[in-house]
Amino acid sequence: GENVEQHPSTLSVQEGDSAVIKCTYSDSASNYFPWYKQELGKRPQLIIDIRSNVGEKKDQRIAVTLNKTAKHFSLHITETQPEDSAVYFCAANIVPGGSEKLVFGKGTKLTVNP
Amino acid sequence: DGGITQSPKYLFRKEGQNVTLSCEQNLNHDAMYWYRQDPGQGLRLIYYSQIVNDFQKGDIAEGYSVSREKKESFPLTVTSAQKNPTAFYLCASSISGTSNQPQHFGDGTRLSIL
């Protein structure tokens, strides 16, 4: 069935280190992969997304890579800061043939220790 | 995203009672979505609407109902048939109903059982 697996479920790093979160998806027709950041008690906010026609996208300290052959994509945060602490969700879309929707991973709780 | 307003922020339900969660958007988006968020479960799709006067069941629609009579409004009713309604409910919208568009979230409604 439609599935997005996300690892790890928790991640603790020291300030200034890098953090990597990985997701795999099951629908080979998926072509859109957003990442959301959710601080405690707040709304998820889109931080970066990537489409299947590119392999990597960067925005300052955040980057996302996509391997369509292996059906996995990753979020990379460099030079982490305490304000990066949050829960991060990946998602992949389900394209026509099934219902048009995003399927989310279960989230990664990132803690950046000062 | 100030364009999506959910109310109330907190809601309490008594046994056998139906409650309605409000979601309004002024982004002129065609598509709207309702998600349920439980600890460690990520975001699970309840219902979605790709266009006004139309909606589809998501992955966990049982015990919920929706309407989409106006483009800007997508209320969710949690019926008495939903036996475990305690959760954080998030509404989202996207510019179109295709699954490869970013979704923008409201601040959420936290529903609890009295």
C-alpha cells in the first residue's frame, strides 16, 4: 500500500553538528516530496520541497536529496542551532491511479543541544 | 500561514455529542484537507476536498463528516461514532487539488473528551 517510512524517530545532536533524516516511499509514481517542521503545539510549516526532476535542492542550511531509483529522500541540516529543535515530517504524493493526496512519515524529533 | 484559520483552539466533547471544528481560508485555494495527529503517528488524512461541493474520504474517515459548500470553508464534524476522538486536528489547503502542490496548515484544534 501507500507508505512513507521515516528514520530515525528521534535524533539528538550538538549545536553546530549536522543532522540527517531519511525517508523511503513505496509509490514509484510519486513526484513531489515536501518536508515540514513542527514546533511543539504549533502548525507544521513547509521548510523545503523537491520534485522528481531534480536530485538535490538547497536553501541556506537546509538541503534535500532525492534518489528515485532507490525511492528514498533525505533532509540535511548543517550547522544546527537550538532553534532547529522540532519534529520534522517528510511526505510523498500519491499520483493519479490512486487518490490525489500526500502521505506523511511518522516524524523525527530533533533535539539540538547547546 | 495567516490565511488559514481554525477554531476553536481547544474543544471538549461529551459522550454521545457531535462537535464541529471550523476551518476557513482566504488564500483562494481550491483544495482543503483535514488531518488527525496523534503522538508518534504523524499526520493521517481524514477527508479532503479538491474543489467546492466535492470531497473524498481519506484513510481514517470513519466517525467523521465534512461539507464543502463554500470555497473558503471546510468544517469537520466529529460524530459520536468516533470512539477515540482525542487528538490534535489540523486543517490544510493547497492552491489546487493535484497532489504535487504545497499544503499550508492552520494552527490546529485540540479535541478532548470530558
